[in-house]
Amino acid sequence: MDKKQKWAPGLEGVLLMLLSHIAAGLEVPLDPKVLEGLPQPPTITLQSPKDYIFDPRDKIVIQCEAKGNPHPSFSWTRNGTNFDGETDSKVVMKPYSGTLEIDISGEKAEAYEGTYQCTASNEHGKALTNNIVIRQSRSPLWSKEKNEAIQVQKGSPLVLHCRPPAGLPPPVIFWMDHNFQRVPLDNRVTQALNGDLYFSNVLPEDTRSNYICYARFYHTQTIQQKDPISVTVLTNNPKGERRPGFMWPIGEMSTKMVLRGETLELECIAEGLPTPEVMWQKDGGRLPSGRTSFHEFKKTLTIIDVNEDDAGDYRCTATNKLGSVHHIIKVTVKAAPFWISAPRNLILAPNETGILTCRVNGNPKPKINWFVNGRSFKDFYEDNGPKVEEDTIILSNVQSGSSAVFQCNASNEFGYLLANAFVSVLAEPPRILTPANKVYLVIMNNPALLHCASFGSPIPAITWFKDGQTNIKNSDPYVIHENGTLEINMAQPMHSGKYTCTATNNLGFKENHVFLEVKEPTRILTQPKYRVVQRGMSALFECRVKHDTSLIINISWLKDNGELPDDQRFEVDDESLTIRDVTEEDAGTYTCITNTILDQDSASAMLTVVEKPDPPTDLELTDQMERSVRLTWIPGDENNSPIQTFLIEYMDMLHQPGVWVNLTEVPGTSTTAQLQLSPYVYYMFRVRAQNDVGYSDPSVPSAQYRTNPSAPDENPTNVKGVGTEPGNLVISWKPLTGFQSNGPGLEYKVMWRQKDVEDDWTSMNVGNNSQLTVTQTPTYVPYEIKVQAFNDYGNGPEPAVVTGFSGEDLPLSPPDGVKVTVPNSTLAEVQWDPVSNPSIRGELKGYRVYYRRVRGQHDSQEEAEQQEQVLTFSGNRTEAMLPDLQPYSVYNVFVTVVNNKGEGPPSPNKTFETPEGVPGPPSFLNTMDHGLDTLTLKWGPPLSNNGHLTGYTLIYHPVNTTNELGPAKKKFFPANVTTITLDSLNASMLYKFYLNAETRKGPGPNITKEAYTAIDTALIQPPVQPGKVPSVGPVFGTVNTSVSEEGPVISWEYFGHQKRLFVEYVVENSEDEWKRESVNGTHSHTIKGLKPGTSYWVRVVARDGADLAVHETTNVLVTVPAVPNRQVDIATQGWFIGLMCAIALLILVLLIVCFIKRNKGGKYPVKEKEDAHQDPEIQPMKEDDGTFGEYSDTEDHKPLKGSRTPSNGTVRRDESDDSLVDYGEGGDGQFNEDGSFIGQYSGKKEKDTHEGNESSEAPSPVNAMNSFV
């Protein structure tokens, strides 16, 4: 750039507003097609770090890469002066690059140390790298010093100094002995940050003659060692316990400075006995979380990535049981310059304005210096340059050719920052870089980003349109970003469509179309569920998916985030995974993953394979006592289902060998049980474990354990005393088992006495039995009973007393005082006096009431075969209700008492009468003598009058065709009337009748009937008109017939109630069955498909639900007209013309086929015909020289029947009107019925064919048609 270039100052506020957008928006695209030919100042893309320490054994590589158009050239300075590498054979600059490679082998590396800077230049400006300080790594030797042997009393503090040589970079320090064994570090022994070794208090085991400090230098990969230090710990005068004190830092306070972004390391090393513990805190604040760590047993505090907030007072506290001590480290945070906003490249159009900003911070505040193309700003522009305001340069009204690279240098005492930013002045029309017609696919409810990457100078304005019409504004749901990208926050199906973006500046206009398709999301509707499956069974995981049908869905399954095992037991279907014959190895987490190219969904479920537990093992009997023993076992594997209980079983080898009995259960968390035992049992035990799947197999039985005999612990149970016959008492019990006997010689002592009588107990010993019968007892009296067990070792406990009764007998007396009360005509209440207990002679079970209908009150004789009814009432009842009695009847009733033995004698018969009730329905209702307006009804009296009949009530309604009831009429008739004729009825009408009988108590239930009146045909049949057939059915009106193009049309009138109507027809004089067509709900019908010119009998029939004809019209003869013979010229019909054209085209195709076949060689029988014509223009051409010659002979000379072409495949113009038959054999050419040509040919096919005379023409299709016709 010309240093005298003028920059017009402008309004600063306006420029800031405008140019901040421009600077941020216009950047050089990376598209090579755009970059090609686009001028660009240099930009540094790669450079070495500011501090470069090299190993003298390696090459020095100082990187400097840059881009620009034209490609930049490179130059270097060292220590501020030009560095010409071309004059040094050891220095090589890479082609098309500024990177230097310096081969220092065999040279003094110090000669190349210094500060290097690279400059990349082209015609549009110069860009500079940082100052790169090149230094050689060094690992100097340890200075010679004599280490005195150290003697120290036990418990004293000790410091072993390392003082390593200063290397570049500093070495790593560690302490070892001669055997290269590290000195163990702990809370008592600590290595400080400077490498010194601190002992808070020494112990005798710290005595060692070879404490050696090692320094490892990273770049040279060398390790150097200090001379060994000998330490001896004396125990003759050990130091006692003491409060802590700090060995480092010294004093109560110290300071520490750290730079922003670096790592802060603070250490406090204390001595004392016992060894102190160190704690850290920050006064007035907290240690920063996430960036703080402790090392060396909390003696070192480390804070990474330090910022200004980390400044302050840090307090370390050393504590033991005797006290504590504090030390405060004041931390200050300084900062080398750091970027707030580095300057960015500017691309401006002519006459535009822009700004460059270089915003930095630091402590102390950095100083900013501007440079242009590597020169100071003032030297470059003198007095006419752009306006500079500290960290901002304002470029006003830029002109073509004023491109340059600006450098911003910000520095303070701790470092510097250098940044390049070019200003390129370009005038470019808009270009859209996004590919045309790109299709964006997005899942519904997700953001959609439609790109419109553009380039131009000035920056093009971007406008979006949808479907070529709607101008999209920057408002919900649309967001238009500064780079032109259109964002739809939550895309919906309605947002699908065509989008157009336009890029416009003052130099031109460009547009591009993209398409958006919004797809349905992929979702797992039915997720796999957690399964607990028993081994050997099947596990099913479902995974039903919903997705956009236009996307290809892929469903896969994982096991424990890996592939499914390669096993045929794993069956993957479209929506499920099935695992057959599950094993323990199949347990794990199964994940269903469904994805499309746009999205995915996944769901997981666990499979737990369970099985019944393994049996317990190692059964052991301990704590063996007379009546108890402790059983211990080891549980087996629970097989993924926790053990809930342990079942302990025993077998009595003495009394029931081979039979295992459940003894007790213990919780699944127990592995031992104290078992209570019985005497005189030979025990063996086993254990079974139970989980949710079931019980395990039994364990191996324990050793046998025998208990000693004793007297019985219990007596028989279920003791009863029941009399089975009058005068006896049977005493029974449930005997003890051998297990319960407790010893040999088991017997029972049975004792009894009459209750409430002061008698002594009568007893009897019973051996191997479970009952005893006592005789000569009173009838049904209570007895007290006891049964006691005893054996050879003594009696059982005192038995309980139970009460039993001696045998019962039939009751002696019937109930007295039987009375009957009749509340209504169907119910009676019977009452009686209870029978006394002595007369019952047993346990009262209840009473039975017997009753029977004798006759009706209007009957003079008793009815035969009336079944007696009985009702049983348990307990001490004295009344009963007799339901469902017949009204107006006479009944007998008696009562008996019942005990366990049976019934007593009956009470005397008691007769009672039921009052009058309503009658039953009439026994029948019939209709007869159907007149035009009359009907006769006949009925029978009720089968049960239930009283004196007073008459009958008749109600009847007319019913229309829709089954709706008309007005009701009611009539009453005396009881002696059972026939009645109704008059004044409507003709041809359905009536519904309701009839009931009545007594003085009221009407009984109805009986119903429906019937029709007859029809007077003279009243409903209209006069016969010409062309109409009269109806003869009683319910059919006029029947009309006519004929349409589709067939005969039948219409009628129907007054009946049937809804199933049919039109039936049959051919006249035919014995065929009548055909029918349903016509429900209509009054006319067209019969289609009848044969023209044929007569048919037709009728209309009404049928009932059983398909029986109820009403029908007379048969009507209908003739279907024949199809008229239209005399028209067939040649004028379109279908005929089309057919002829098709035939002509087919013949033409056949002629061409024959022509092709002929030219392929062979001798045809038409040769003689051609010889007769002797037309020189129709001669075959020889194959070798193209002259005319004869046809070649073949072995087959069969005639071509029906041939329609000459042998050379052509027809002469002057002979085109001849009949094609002339060319055939005998003129017998034929066509099939479909118009295809029939012909046969023979001949040997030749390799090549030749066409005939060029002047000949193809056969005329008109002549072909003439020959055919």
C-alpha cells in the first residue's frame, strides 16, 4: 500500500454501528472456486511457539506457514537483522513455505540461538509471526561438593538439600539409593518443590549411608546424581513429643506471585512429634472447586488455571495432639497480555468504512502498538493515515489498491501478544456457495437450518422466500442468521416445501433454491420390559416402532452394548427379540436400537435368568441335647433369585422309614436352626432351599440322631362320645402315631361317667384300638369322657374332659296346638307348640310341615293324585309360612318333630281354605269366519278359575303396515259367553286381540291373537285400462307392464302386511322353475338380462318368513322385443373401418416378414413364375460380385403355399394391381379366422441377403385388401 494513501475520517458512532456488522459478516470463503483469482493479503496459518528449546542432537525446525493470493514469499530476521539462509548450507527453507530446517549436526548449536521472526509477503501486504526465541537445551553437571555425614537424635527434624544444577528446561528431581530404590515418602518424609528432602521427625529406620538426589533432564534424556549423603539416627538422647513447627516456609507469613492461567503451587512442611497433619484454607473465601488438588500428603496445594479471583491469603495449619501452628501465604495474581477480542480480517468494498479492534487485558495493563505491513503505524502513514484510538483503527472511505496487513502488538513486563489482521478492498458481485436444489431432511419438532452461504463485496443482503411467494421475516418461528442461514426453531410438516434465498448487493443479484422435508420422528411405542426367566424357558423382548414411512428404518439389538451372540437361539423379528432355551450366559442388558438417516431411538431392558437354588451342603449336627439339636448347613447357589426360606425335613427311621416329614422353616438369611425333638425317634435330617422359582433338590441327609424314650407328652385328640343305638355310647379318638408315642408299650386309659350325676369314673385300658363302646346307657343323656395315653415309661398328661351323648330314639310325641292363618289367597301361616325335650329323645334337628291341596272350593269331590308337599325348618321353630298356594282351594296340613334318629308321630290333620283370587288366562282364543267387516272369536274358560268367574274383557286394535296399533276398542262378556262375532271392522285389515277372564278379585292375565279381515276386490280394483293387466289378488292393486331398453318393467300396488315381495318369471311353455328377484320396499322393478324375442310369464308374490306364498298376482305374459335389424352401410361404421385398417396393417407386416425370409436365401417355387415373366429388372444379384444371376439351388423345393410376394421381395409398379394369387401355387392363399396369414416355405438360410431393384416398390395394401375381399 502506498504510504501516502489518504483515509477520510467519519462519524465514529456511525462507523462502529455499521462496520461491526461488516467486519463480522464478510469472510473469505474456503471454496477453492471462489478463492481462485480472489486477491488476498497474507495470513499466517502456522508458526512455532514463542519459546523453542531444541535438543542439539536433532534438527532445528522453525515453522512459518501462510496463505494468500498470490501465494506469499517468506523472509526471516534473527536478533532484529535480516537472516539470509541461502548463504548457509545448513539452513533449508521448504518450498512454498517459510519453514526453516537447520541441520546442526557437526556444528556448534549455540551459533543458531537467537530471536527469529518470519515475514510473509505478497503484493497486498505483509504478515509477521511472533518473535521465536531459539535456545539449546542444557543439562549441566553437578558442582563438586563434600557432603558431611549427618548424625541426628531420634525424633529430631531433618532436611537433606538437593540443590540441582540449573538446566534448560529445569530437571525433574527424585531421591533414591545405590540400588535405585526410591526413598519412601509419607506424611513424615516429604520431598519439597525445590527437591529437598524433609523429615518431620527421624526414626532409627531412617539410618542410611546413601541418600542420593537424582536430576532427570527431559530434552537430553540424561540423569545426573548428587554425591551420596550419609544419615545416622542416634537413640541415646531422643527428642520427646513437641508442638508442630514449620520447616518451610520460614516465619509466620510469606508471599507468592503467580501469572494468570498458570498453576499455583503452595507448600507447607512442618516438623513435630507426633507427625503433624496439614490443612489448607483461604481466608475470607473458599478454595476454588474443580481446580484445586492436594499432593504430598496435603503438604502441597495446587490450583490450576489461576485467575484474578484466586489472589488472597492462604492459611496452612499444622496440627498434632500437642497443638497447632499457622502460616499465611499472600498470593498475588499478575497477568501477561491476553486477548479479549483479537483483530479480525476485513474485506471491504470500495468507499466502505471499517474498524479494526485489538482489545487486550493484563496486569499491569498492556501497551498497544500498531504496525502496518511490519512497519510502525506512524512511519507507514506519516500524517494521513487512518484514525487510531488506543485499541481501535477506523478505516474510512477505503479505495481499491489500499489493501494491507495490520499488526497489533500488546505487551507488558510479563509478555506480549502479536496479531495480524488484513484489510482487503474487493468489489465482487454476489455468489451463493450453497449447492442448488439441496434437499434438507429434518425430524419434526427439531430445528431446521437452511443454509445460504454467500460471498460478495459489499456483503450481500440475504432474503428468503417460501414456495416462491411468501417473504420470510425474521420472526417466530423463523430466525435469519447473519451468515444467511434460515433457522426454523421447531420444524413442523407445514414447513415442508421449496425455499428460495436471494443474495443482493450493488453489483448484482443471485438466487438459489433449496427444499425442506419434515419427517415424522422415530419412536419406540412398545419398549422391552424387564424379564425374569427360568433357565430353559424363552424370553421375549418387544420393540414396536413408529417412524416416517418415507425413511428406511433399521432395527438392531445389542447385548450389554455389544453384538448379539452368534447363536440360533436368538431370533430377531421385525418387532421383537426372542431367546429360546435361556441359559445363565444370556443374562444381561438388551437394547433395541432403531434408527433412520435422521434420528434414532433406543430402549433397554434387563434379562435375569433364574433357577431353583442349588441344594445346601455340609449338614452338621451340634449342641446335641435330650430334646434338641442344632443343625448347620452351607447354602447352595441361589441362581439369581434370593433364597427366601430353608425347609428342614426329617425321617423317622424307627417308625416311618423312607417317609420325609416337614419339620420347620427358617428365613433364607439363616444357615443354622435349633431343632426341637421328640423322644424315642431315630432322626435323619435334610434341607431344601426355596426361592421364587421353587424348592431346590434336597441336600444329602445328615447323620442319624437317636433320642431316648419317655412318657407320652400328649394325649389322643378328637375325643368324641356318640351313641349309635338307643342304650349305647361309642367313645372314639385319634390315636397317637409312633412318633408321638415317646416309647414302647403305648396304650390308652378310657374314662367316662354320666354328667351332672355324682358317680365315680369308670375306666378301661385299650391297646391297639381307637374306640370303645359302652352299653346299657339311658337314652340320650350327657356323659363326661377322658382318654389318657401311657407307655412303659409312664402316663401322659392329665387329659381334658369332653362331653358326649348316649344313643337317640325316635321322638314320642307330635307337636300340639297346630293353628293355620291365611293372610291371602296364595300364602298360609302355620303355628304349633314345641315338643318337650324328654319327648324328643335326642338332639332336636327341627320340624317338618306336610301340606296337600284336597280340592277346589267349587268342587264337590276330592281331587286325585295331588302330591303332598313338605317343608323342613331347622332348630326350635314354632311357625312356618306355606307359599305358592292355589286360590279358592281346600288344604290339609300336619307337623312332625325330627331328631338325628328320625321323625316323631304326626300332629292331627288341620284343614284350611284359601280365599278367591284372579283367574288364569283363557285356555285358547281362535278366529274364524273372516268377513269383509266381521270376524268371529271363540275361546275357552281358564284352566284355573281361582274363584267365581264374572265374565271376559276383550280389547282389540287395528294394525297398519308398519306394525303400529290403531285406536283400541273394549268389550265385556258374561262368564257363560265363549263365542262372539265382531262387526263394523275394516276390510283387508290386521287386528290384534287381547282377552282375559275376571273374578270378583279382578282380571287375570291376557291371551292374544292376530287376524285379518277379508278384502272386497270390487272396492279396491280399479277399472281395466288398455295396455294394463288387472290384479286378481285380494291385496294387490293395479299391475302394469312396459318394456325399456334394459328389459320388462313391472309396477304394482300392494295393500298387505308382508314385507318380503318378489318378482318371479319363467319362459312361456317352459317346465323350468320360476326365477325370482327380491323387490322389498319398492313398487316397480326392471327385469334385466332376458333373452330378446322371448315371452315370459311374470307375477308378483308376497311370502312369509317360512318362504310360503301368502299373496300373489295373476300371471302376466310379457314379450321381450327382438333386436331390430338396422339397415346401414357397414362401410360407414367406425368399427368396421378400424378393423379393415388393422387387417391391412397386419398383411403389410406379413409381407415384410416374407420379404426378409426370402432375402435370407433359398429357392422359392415362384422362380418358375419369374422365369416366365423374364423381366430383366427382377433378377437376383450374385453375392460375390454384385451382378445379377440365378438363385442358388437347395435341397428342398417345396412350394411356398399362399406366398404373396415375388421371390426378390418387391412388386413392380406396373404389376402392382395384379392379384397376389397369381404369385401363389394354384391360387389357394388363405387367412386364419383372426386374419393372420397361413403359409409355408422352405429354403436354406443364407448368411447374407440382398435387396432387389431399387426402383421397385413395396406391395400395395389396397391391392392386398382387394385380393382378400
